[in-house]
Amino acid sequence: MAPRQAHDDQGIYALGVADLPDPLGPPGVRHDVVIAANRLPVRLDGDGGWALSPGGLVTAMTAVMEGRDAVWIGWDGGLGDAADSAPPARFGDMALRSVSLSETDYADYYEGFSNGTLWPLYHNGLLSTRFRRSWWAAYRRVNEKFAKVAIETTEQDGTLWIHDYHLQLMPAFVREARPDIRIGLFLHTPFPPSQLLMRLPWREAITDGLLATDVIGFQTPTDARNFLSLAHRMGRTEEVMPIDPVTEIIVEGRRVAVGSFPISVDVDRIDEMVRDPAAREAANAFRESLGSPKHLLLGVDRLDYTKGIDARLKAFEELLRDGTLDPAEVAFVQVATPSRDDVRGYSNTRTEIEQLVGSINGNYAQLGKPVLHYLHQSLPFEDLVHLFLAADVMLVTPFEDGMNLVAKEYIACRTDGTGVLVLSEFAGTAVELHQALLCNPFDTAGMKRVIETALTLPVEEQRHRVRAMRTHLWANTVHDWAEGFFRHLDDVHPRGQRG
Ligand code: ADP
Ligand code: G6P
């Protein structure tokens, strides 16, 4: 696929989405490739403008959809019916088609079933999970609404690629009306052990929704195995054939491929950004602005209770308290994108993090020289690249994470091979990046030891590890991920075979 640099200056990443909206054409225009995700790649910000939507799904999909004639169906972040009648918009090469959410949909489908039930359940029950029948009803209703738009928008024998936990019933609605459409679904989150998922009162419907696809992609082999075990327990698999790297199952006489497709990053684009001398200068200037610390540690996350931001801050605080780290020599930068402010669990996490930030700086900063720099903001990707270039140690410590693209972005930026990635064993990324220093975020003493090792790791050892991880990333790019997924769709459901 063509490199995506053309959009970087005024398009997707810098987001002067000033040229939005741009007409897609009259309703009923159909596309060969249709992407469906809860969110569009851009969302309405509070001031009526457009901002890039947060999260790894959007980062990956905007990279791979460049140059393809496709439409992206999703919610634009507004509430009410206005979005349905608003003119469709374009984003880069893609047309956008918005699906409206009412205030009730937002409360019951988005905050409720998606983020109050499924998100904690799929992240291994990190937060107690609530099962409400009204939330489930809204989830069904909104999935049906998305399906209706996809049915209207997809060409005969076209491809529908659905993303994430919000839309797991959508495949069943689409298949019933349009068996010709090739349907894939990729889950960006983990998929929990069947024992945990069995708690869900609507487990059969979720299983059947997923099995209505042609290809179901997960982040890791464990996630794929967990789903296969669920499908087996539900008695849905007529035949099971491991055909590496996927397992094909027969469901009501139909082939369905279930496999692990680890998502990745656009390494060439990142490499191009990093090799610009201005990027290195910006990174140096940034480091100087922090007082040129001997050690610079970095965390970059959406503010989510799954990310273990609090765990890493506690470890950092203890390292300062017991004198292992000297506040005169170290700086820690934590950037946290605002996320799901109104969903249960998020405001508590934010409060806890901000109290830790206050206490760490209160105890260890000097006047005009914080030891911990905390931003609760979304930054342009260029700025993140400068931070990745400047940081000696990157801390990625989620309690549970489907993949974690930030870890891969950091390694993709380290062209000189230096730098240390401290990575949670519970991130999907850890399955691939074995040369990171792995840690258990539930074990503060263990995490402190790993951070200490990271800060004293000889440069030769750093290079050895980073180079191995870079080789892996260059052999498994986000474009390989998408092409692999489309290849399996072609194989399981050749164009024109059904419907
Ligand atoms: P998730 O999808 O759960 O948010 P990932 O690590 O997979 O986690 O993806 C996060 C994406 O969002 C990455 O591409 C990262 O660069 C980007 N990102 C994270 N924090 C920020 C921030 N503060 N500002 C802008 N982008 C961010
Ligand atoms: C994660 C999820 C995405 C989601 C993103 C941002 O990356 O996998 O599906 O879009 O977080 O969350 P939000 O709730 O703001 O869409």
C-alpha cells in the first residue's frame, strides 16, 4: 500500500479536518469495502469542531485504509438524530457515514453494555461487571441500527469489516439480510476465558453474533483459544480443523475462520518521522526543558483503569522514597488521554492518579522542577514521537490489554537501538516483544526491580534487545495485519460465492 505521508501535514494526524464534511453522494451509494466501528475516526469535540478519535483502533485503521475506496460507518460523538440527516463526510480517502446515538443509546449501549459490562468483563473482570437487561436491549438495538446502515451501504459481494466489542451482534443481523456480504470482525480487546464469559446472561447471542462472520480475528492465540472454547461449550461447533494460523470451524454448514491477527503499527511512517532531523532536535530541546535529567521515564496511555498508570506511579514513588532514585537525576513524564469520563471507574482512576501525582511532586519536586510531569491531554502524534525519542525508559504496565500499540510505537521510534521498554506480561504485545523487560503490574516490588534494571541496562544490551524487537515489527506491520485479514476473508468466502 502507498505510504501515507501525504496526509500527515494537514490531514489525519495534524487534524486540520477543516475540509470535513465533503459529500459522499446521495444515500444508497454503495461501497466495496465497508468498515464498521462504534466510533468514526473523527469525533465532534465539545466546541462543535472535529478531533481525531482516541485509541489504537483508529490509529491502526486510518493507516491501513489509506488509498482504499471504502466507507467507514460509526458514531460521530454527537447525541440525537441530527447526525442521520447530516451530510456524509470524507476522511482522507475514506467516505464517512455517521450512525446517530440517542441519549438513551449513549447511556445504555455505550456507557452501559459496552463499557460497563463488556469492557470490564473482557479485561478479566478487573472491575466488577454489571449485567442489566435494559443495557442489553440497547446493545441489540444499536447493533441492529449499525447493521441496517451496513446493509444499505455495502455493494453486492462486498466486504464488511467490523471492529471491536461494541458490535458483536451486527454480523448476525447483516448475514440474515445479505448472505452475499463477506463479513470479518476483529476484536481489539482481549477475549476472556470461557469460564468468565459464561457469566454473561446473553452469552449465546454474543457467540452466535460472532459466529455469523466469515473470519473472527483476535489479538493473541490465547484470545482465539478462549473463544473457541466458548463456542465449543455452547455446542456451536460442528467440526474443528486447525489450519495454521487459523482454526476453521463449521457452523451450520458454513466455514468460519478463527485466528490470532496481532495488530501493529505503521513502521515506515514512524521511521520517516523519526529520521527527520527536526524530530531529533525537538526531542533534545524537550529533554533540556526538563533540566536534562540523567534518566527520563515515560508513560503514554488513554486514561483507563486497565492501563496500570497508578501501579507504575506507586512503584516510582517507592523508588524515590527508598532512595533508589535520586529526584535530582530523574524525570517521569506521564501523558494520559482523557477517556470515558462519565463511565463508572474512570473518574475514580483519574482521582487516584492525580492524587499520586500531587503526592509525588509534593514530596520530591524542587521549586520550578517537578519530578513527575503529568498531562491529561491528547497530543498530536508528532509530539508523542518526540517524547518516544527523548525517553530512556518507556513504561507500559497495563493490568490487561488486548495489544498496546504505544509499546510498538516506542520501539519503532528507537532508530539508534537504545532505550528500554518495560512491558506488562498482561499486554498482548508481550506475546511478540519478548526482548522487553517484562513485569507484573500487580507486584509493586517486582516492578521496582524491573525499573531499576531498566535504568542500569548497558547500552549494548539495550541495542541487542531493541534491534530484535524492531526486526519483529518490520516483519509484522499494520499493513501485513490488514492484508492477512483480507486474505483469510477471500479464502473462506470467495467473492460471489453466496447470496
Ligand atoms: P488503546 O487502544 O487502549 O487506547 P493502544 O496503546 O493500543 O491503546 O493505542 C493507543 C493509541 O493512542 C496509540 O496510537 C497512541 O499513540 C495514541 N495515544 C495514546 N496517548 C495519547 C495522547 N495522550 N495523545 C494522543 N494520542 C495518544
Ligand atoms: C480502545 C477500544 C476502541 C475505542 C478506544 C477509545 O482502543 O478498543 O474500540 O474506540 O479504546 O475509547 P472510546 O470509548 O472513547 O471510543
